[in-house]
Amino acid sequence: MKKKTTIKDIANVLNITPSAVSRALHDHPRISDKTKTAVRKVAEELEYQPNHLASALRSGKSKLIGIIVAKTNSHFFSSVMESIEKELNKEGYNLIITQSNESYEKECRNIDALLQTQVDGIIASLANETVDFDYYHKIKQNGIPLILFDRGENDIGVDYIGIDDYASSNIIVNHLVEQGCKRIAHIAGYSHTRIYQNRIRGYKDALRKHKLPEDKDLLLEGSLSIEDGRAKMEELLKLPELPDAVYAAGDYAALGALQVMQEHNIKVPEQIALVGFSNEPFTSLVTPPITSIYQHNKEIGKLVAQQVLLRINDKNYKPVLHKIILEPELIIRDSSRKRDLNTE
């Protein structure tokens, strides 16, 4: 294995002190341009890689920010991360990406790894399994700014940025009622997670508002994966009285539900209307295209980045914790347009 090049190796080649090499690499004003050029040339030839951790210990900043998301293959999370990284890069920060795969245990390991890397801040969206927040308190105890987004509007006492999940359910149920639906099922996320709890509450309140029945058989909690959406739809199809609409709290679950309905020759939306959540790219590509909630991914990412930088750069910044809630937008597509069909 090739020995890692150090500042001392560069100093030996140029016959100068290691401290002079360090200053040259950090563009110190007392080092001549000639020396800086020579040091950079030798550093490149020897494939020198700076030790960011050592630099962090000296400066008190690593210029690294960690992020924990449930899964990186989600369009919502990937577009939020792209927006965060764009904002952070403008200020000279880099993003370290980790994923929990919805596992609490893996989420805890990610937190430990980020703390050991001495990141300047941590951004997170909680895993579905997470019900214990001790590890998040550990971040705060280490004096590291923590910003939560999407999942995480919990009582950890940190900044939170997301959409109004309660209002989202109201908007969806209102739309389905406008389409003539009277028996609306909800494939929900786990209610111990605040965002899904809010979506369930919004769903129930909207049913009451429209004087529609609250049937416990029509509310099914799960992981919101494609497989889970399929399983929950199979359960709904076994009911004596079928729903005339299904609202899934995630687009992958909505896709699974759509697959099952098509396998059972159920016409969507004529027999059962369908609405998802997150506006994943595939929702506009399947047949019929799936109505879904747009979560303002890019805006969330930008606000998250700005907030974490504010917390990092001003240690005295201690206002009331920021809770930024954006208004959701329903993207209506053919999977829920019953009225349009009835008027043709």
C-alpha cells in the first residue's frame, strides 16, 4: 500500500519547514506567491490529501455537515439533498450523506459516525422506526446544531422545516368529496411519527366535516412501501363494502395499491379513485397518472441549509426555535378525476 503523503514530505522536497508548507497551502499572506506555487505543484505531484479532521481540530470547524435520510432513492429526499448541497457549497461546506433505511439502529450508528467525523451540524429526517430520541439529544449535548425536516416535528427542541401535513389531508379529502367519493380509505404511515399522525388527524377531521363515516376498517397503518401498499389494498378489497377512494400517505404505497386494483380489474378512478403523497416522478408516468401532494422539495432544502448555517455561524443566535411550515399543493391527475368522467 502506498504511504500517505504528509506536509513533512512536501517540506523535505522543497527544503523548507513543514509550517511554511502548511501556511502556503492555507494561502497565508506572509508566504510568497513563488513558494505557494512551488508547494501546490509538489503537493499535486505527490498526490497530497489534506487531513480534514486535523484541520478541524485546529480551526474549530470541519466545514462538513451531515445529513440522515430514510432512503436516498426517494425523489423527495434526493431533491431536498440536492438543494441543501447547492446552498452549502456556496458557503464552502460539504455534505456527508447517510441513510437509515427506516432503521432506528442504523440511524443511531449514523449519528455516532457523524459525531466522530466532527461535523459542524446535522440535518435529519427521522426513520419510521424511531420512537426514542435519546440519540438526537446526544447531538445537542455535543453542542452541534441539529435541524429536522419532513419527519421530525417532535419535541426534541430543535428547528423544524416541512409542509402542513394536517392541511394536506384536508385538501385531499376535500378533492375526493368534490369528485363524489363517500367512502374514503386511508393507507397511512405509522401514527407514532408526527407527520403521519397529523395526516391521520387531518383525514379524520375532514371526514367529520363532510359528515362521512369513520370506518376503522378503512384506516390502515404501515411502512408505505410498494409491497405494503399492495398488502393494504388486498385487505381493503376483502371488505364487504369497498371504498370508492384510497388516499395513500406515500406515492410508493399508492403505486402498490394501483397495481393490485389493476390486477383485480378495478377501474381507476371510475370504481376507486386514488391519491398519493410526495409527487414522485413516476406518478405522472403510470397509467392512470396518480394525483399527489407536492411538498416543495427544493424550497425545504434551501430553508434547511440556511437555518443550519445560521446556527453554525452565530453561536449566540438563540431566538425562539424556528418551525417553518410550508403550504402543500395538490397535483390533480387522472387517478382521481371522477367528475371529469361523469360529465363527458
